[in-house]
Amino acid sequence: MAANIFEAEPIEGKKKRFLTAAFPYPNSPQHIGHARTYSVADTYARYLRHLGYNVLFPMAFHVTGTPIIAMAQRIAEGDKGVIDVLVNIYGIPKEKLPELTDPKKLVLYFSQEIEQGMKEMGFSIDWRRKFYTFDPHFNKFIEWQFHKLKKAGLLVKGSHPVAWSLKLNSAVGSHDTKGDVDPEIEEVVAIKFPFEDAYLLATTYRPETLFGLTNMWINPEGEYVKVRDKNSGEPYYISRGTLDNFSAQLDVEVVQEGIKGDYFIGKQCKNPANGEEVPIFPATFVDVESGTGIVMSVPAHAPFDYVALRDLGKEDMIKKIIDVPGYDIPAKDIVEEMHIINQQDPKLEQATKRVYKDENMKGKMLVWKEGMPVKEAKEAVKEWLINDGKALRYYIIANGPVYSRAGDKVVVKLVKDQWFINYGDKQWKEKAYKCLDRMKTIPPETKQELRNTIDWLDRKACTRSRGLGTKFPFDEGQMIESLSDSTIYPAFYTISHLIKEFSPEELTVEFFDYIFLGKGEPINEKHEAMRKSFTYWYPVDSRHSGPDLIRNHLSFYIMNHVAIFPEELWPKQIVINGFVLMNGKKMSKSLGNILPLRKAIKEHGADIIRFSVVSGSDLLQDTNFNRPLVEGIKQRLAFFDDMLKKNSGNGNSFADKWIRESVKAKLSTLLDEIERLDLREISKKWFYDFYHELKWYSDVKNGKVELDDVFDKWLIVLEPLLPFFVAERKGEKAVFEPLPKAEPYDERVIAAMNVARELYSDIANLIHMMEEKGKGKPTKLTVVIPAVWKYELFEKLKAEKGNLKAVYADESLAQHKEKIARITKALKSKLYSIPALPTRELFKQALEEAAHLFTTFGELHIVSEGECQHEKAKASLPLKPAVILE
RNA sequence: GCAGGGGUCGCCAAGUUUGGUCAAAGGCGCUAGGUUGAGGGCCUAGUCCCGUAGUGGGUUCGUGGGUUCAAAUCCCACCCCCUGCACCA
């Protein structure tokens, strides 16, 4: 396809549509799954062009953030998994790899690969507007965005826990960890137990059980350290293995090292809740790598503690402080029920889960605030301890240990002075709801999910210490986080090809204020042209994305638009489509079933890929890509091709009329289907159903095809779905041909031929059955056209909604009363929304044209019901004519 | 736990908003027949049960109730499954 036919510019007086699909993140080539969103968007763009709109569909590349850097580093490190995928699945030559260790070169390489794939797919993109999110011009645009947010008071500062690697000296996401584990951060309480001249620090999820404390557990083999909080001056004991995590959150100095666990054993410490002295016992189950390496012991409510205490023979110390229906002493009961023998028993994990769950759901406090549900007490005790200085808020990696790419254990760092976008702002949310209310979402159900997301959105950290992208304008040492720089970027497309005329230095806040908000005066004509381009194209008429982006990108997209732009420029529509499955399974590295897009195109052709991912299922459903589907499409395309080749002229037989009316019927609902983006329905009607109709048509006409006008319309409707197939036959200009208009059609003609089709298959069926039963082949078939009064009856029944009394009021029908009683039942089920009845005449015409097909079964006679004495003739009905085989 | 989505005739999957063309589309699989010669072909028919030379009857849409002349579709309760819970693209 010619490169420039989709370059779009404002045309005065012509209505426009601006479509965008989430831009790709080029940290690897794209596979067939990526093609779905773009295929849907492109198909839509093409339909809009056929509807006479000036359509802009641009594309760019998102290269901000850490995954790209991580990918380059992994290649540099020779990561086997990554290299295997790149070389063996995507077929990247090994010699290319060294070059890809540079993030910028990697981005360039993959983005070119992706762009090439998109071109091969025939996506109708205006490529002049392409940009990368690390382009200096774009950086300036993002800076402008953040100035706007700041001015609106939506940027705030605070502290924030993040998963952190000391070796990498940076925050880590799942792509930075060994095995791609996503580190989960969890808040716990670290309680201070006075011990000698310092505190033993013990973490817990269940501060409310502190009242049932009997002792402390320390691993006698473990190594401990004494540290001092430089701010408060308080000294704590914690295990050596947890020091990294601790010092990432508190500013501490190590006072004493190399303290062996048995130093504490046998000594006493104090319960901060009530001042009681409790002993310190040894326990091997204490993991010196997690928490603080010191554990508080509540044997009545924690199976581990109970078993360890039992092993020491000190069961009598137990203190029960929570009442749970169905239990005496919960931990003890469960340990006994599960026959747990000692501290090493793996069943203890499960036992712990059960106790925690039951106590949390049904437990009530017996002490402190008696009767308080455990659920509430947990929070209340925590707040009390922290506010009273008896405990610290502390964060741990819940699914730890997680190791970073560099090999060190991931810790939780409390980042001070972190910048946030305050999505929790109430007034801001109100605006977002307003936008959402007016917006159309396809499918409609996704609106609720967007609303829910906006509901719980809160502060979002918007800077990071590393990554490609834009520097944070209020702290040049930080980079803007990658989800925050891809919210209002569609606005940039409207000027991205024009802005290159300016140098980045010229792109001040005022410069953009004029373009996007109309503030101030243009500095020159080019500046003014950008304003014009923006106001022509904006707002975005349709935004296309996957369901995984509802939770973040799409919500931010709405939020940032309503924060920065005036109402008339808010997004108008969001379209969500599902994923692509390979043979029913999710594509994944581990399954090795990733089908690279360009490979797929080479194998099957772009049309087939487009059609497969777009037509196979409902929009939001995952669609399945597999061999039978592809073969089915290919085979039908070949059939259509054959029909097109045979075609010449315009026929005028009943079959020709039938096809024409049927196409008109399809056209009558097409606009609505495009509006709903129900590509599945469109494919079904115009591809699959049409295929069957054409087959019957061709059979009826003995292979003759005279459908110039029909094919003409049909090809235009099909163009967005199968652009290459159509372009080959109609030329490239077909892209802009108007969609055929809907016009009235005669349902009776369609019904007449359809009744004949059904009759044909009924007869084939019957004969088959007769042969099977050894009744021999008939030599004569008599089709009985139902009596006139039966048509009247049908119409009457329909009009009277099945009321027989009203039917009998009609004299001409009343005379058939007896028969009516018999056949009403058969008719009744079809009363409520029957298609139009074919008239006797039309049906006869259809039958006569198809007669030669019926003759293959035997000699064909067409008679009216009145002319036939055969018993079966009486059963003849308008949509189900009787046939007598003899 | 909170939120969202879902359970349909072997499998996948429409239908539910607007109750009646719903024994319930389509695809796969399976069965039978056809295609005069290979090919992960193609075509036709069947595929809940019983009956029948087609139009009949019965029992179905997670489970149990309810509303209605009529429920896969509406209401109530319950069971089960999936996804998300962020600072990461």
C-alpha cells in the first residue's frame, strides 16, 4: 500500500475522527497478540473513512522506564531465558545481540521491527507523526504536563516504601528480579520489648495477641546485632540477616556485631503492653532472615509457638486471650487435630493459616477491650502501640526472599521526599466521573470497571531514580515514571510532525499553553498552525487498549485529561479488546507458543491474521488463534476468489434478487454494528453467512455468477476486514469509497428462497433416512404449496397475538376451525417474531429456479394444497411446505 | 478480605440488557456417506432422550426456591471458578 495515503491533515468543513491505540513498548518484537488491539483500531479507522470521516490514526513508541533497561542488561549479562526467546522464538541473529546491550539501540532495533510489522499488516497509520518518548521535544511536552499538574496542586511529596536492591541501588520491579517475581510489600508491626539497656524488636501481623505473650523466641544459632536509631537514639537488637531491610527504612548505626543467639537465651524481657517480665527461649523455627529474627510467642493462638513450647515441656504457661467459637485453645486444638509432632512439621504452615483465618473472622478479645472482634482489635492495638512509641511501622517483602537480578536480597526501602500525583483528590475524581458519564465505552461493561478504578486511585509515585524518559522538572535527579508520561500523549500526535521545526529550547510552558489551551499569542505561523491542528483533531474520539490497562493507564488517561484540558477536549470513547490465545492457551515464554507477528504474516498473509484476531470472538473475550480457524478463512477466501472470477454482469433471476435483498438486509444493521464495533457480527454476516448464501446461489444458477452490483457493495463492506484482498480487486482507492447506503428491502423474497433452501435440505435428509431404513429411493417428489387461507391465518394469529377467538371472528377463517385447532400449535411458536412470510408466488418462483437441484432426487411436481388429495398435503404450512415422496 | 467477571447440550463459545422465532448460533471433536488415486484435504448429513418418511413428545442452560400463561433470560439464597489490589509496563 502506498506509504502516504493515510497521512491526515485538517480539512476545513470535513468531520474528523481521531483514533489512538496504546503505543507499543519495544522491549522485544511483537507477537500476534499485540496485533489485536491495532487490528481492531485499524478496522474501525477504515470503517470511519468509508463513512466519510477525515481519520487520523497515529503511532509512536513508549520507551520510558526500567523494563527496557533491564532487558538490555539481561542481554549483556547473557541471561539464558531472555536470549533463548529472542534468538529461537523471534529469530534475531546472534550477532545482533551485542548491539542490543545499549538500551537506546535496543529500542531503535525493536521499534523498527515493530513498525515494519505494522506496515506489513496494512495498518492505516500516519507515520510522519511517529515519535519516541525520549525525544527532547516530547520531554518538553511532558514537562509542560507536570507544570500543569503542579499548578493545579496535584503533585505532593511524602515518604513511600518501595522494593529496593542495594546492589543495583534502585527500586526493583518484577523485571529486575530473578525468576521475574513481583516483590510484594507488606506492612507489619515491629514491637519493642525492653531488654537490658535496649529493645528486642519482634515483627508480627497480629499485634492484638501481644496480651497472650508468654515468652520470646530467639534462634540460639543465629547471629544478632545491636543497632541505634540515629534519630530517636533508641537501641534495638535484631538479627544480622535482617539488618539490610531495617537500615533501608531507618537511619541506624551498628553498635555491636557478632552477638550469638544464645546470649539472650534464659534471660528476661518486658512485655510493653503490660510490663510483665517474660523469659527468652530458644527455637529453631525462628528464621533469622525474615522479620527481625526475633519472634514473640503466643502459644494459645499460634501453632508454631504452641509446638515449640510443648517441645520445651512448658505447656502450662499458655495464656488464652481470644475466644473463638468451636475452639477451646485454638492453636492447641488444631495442632492436636492435625497430629503435628514437632517444630519441623511442614503442616504447621497450614495450621497457622487456619488459626489466623478463624480468629480473624470469628474471634473476640477476652482481654484489653473485652468482646472486641479480633479484626478491629488488630488495627486498634497497632495504632495504640505505634502512637505510644511501643512499636514501629515496618515493611517487609511478603513473598520473600526475592533476589534481584544482581543477586542480592530485595529489601523494602522507605523513600523520603517521594513525589506523588495525588489521584486521591476528591474534586479531581468528581471531574473524572463526569467525563466517564459522558464517555462511551465499548463494550459497555468496562465503564463500571473504570469507575471502580478511579474510586480507589490514590497517591501514585510519579518519579523514579533511573530509566529512560523525561527528567522530573522539580527535581532533576529524578526521572518521570513511565505510566505518568503516557497519559495525555495523544495530544502530542496532533503536532508531533510540526514541532520538529522548533528547537527543544523554544518549547517553554507558554509555548504549549498557547497550543493546547489557547493562552497568549502565537509566536509565528508555524506555532499557530499547531494550535489549529490540535483544535481540529482533539478530542480523541476513540482510544483502543487491552483490558490490563483499565487499572492503570486508562484511568490515568482520563484523570490527566480532565485535570489539564477543558471539558470539550475530554476523551469521548474507550474501546477494550481481549487477548489472543494460541490453541486455547495463553502465549508465554515458558510454553514456547509465542507466534511472532512478522513470522505469522509471512506464513498466512496479513489479511488472515487481521481477520482471525478480529472476527473470532466478542470484543472483550480472548480470541483463539489456531490452524482450523486459519484454514477455514483461507478456504473461504479461495471460494470467494473463484466466484469473483466467474462473475460477470448483473443477473435478474429470482436467485439474483434474493442475494440482493439479503445484502440489503445485512446493510440495514451495519451502521449499528460498526457503532458497537461488533466485528464478530459483521464478519459472521458478510463473510461466513454470505459464503453459504453464495454457495446456494451458485448451485441454483448452475455455476453462473452475475452479481456485479452485489460484489461491488460487498467488497467495500469487507475492505476494513480484508484490506489486501479487496485492494487487489478494487484498487487502493477502495479505501475511501463510501459505504453502501441502507435501503428498504423485501423480507419476503429472502424468506422465499430460504424456505426453498430448507426444503431442499429436509428432502435430502428424508431420503437419507428412508434409504437407511431400506424403504428405497423415491422417484417422484411433490411439493405442496399451502392453501391461501393458511397465510391469512398466520398473519391473523400474529396480529392477534395468538388469540384464537379473534381469529375465528374472521368468517373466511372460521370455516377452517377444525383444521386450525390442529395446526395452531405448530404455528404458535413462530408467532411472536416471525420473519415475513414468503407469498405463494415468491415461493413458487424460488422453487422453480432451484428445481434442477430438486430433480436430482426425482421428478419434481409443484402443486397447490387444494389440488392434492394426499393426506400429508394437509400438513403444509407457509414456512414449512409439505413434500410427498413416492 | 475488597472489587470486577463468569459457570450454557463432549470441548470452545453465542444467547441474558429488551422473557416468547431457544432443544438453544457458530467452531472443534465424534459418526455416517460422498469425493477415482498421497497430503495436519474437501463436501453433505447427524450428534440430549424417545418416536417418526419432516411439523410430535420428554428432560435440559452451576444448585435450590420464587415471579409469570411463558424463564438460559427477571427476583432471592447458596456453591464453585477466574482476574485485579498499584507505584510496574
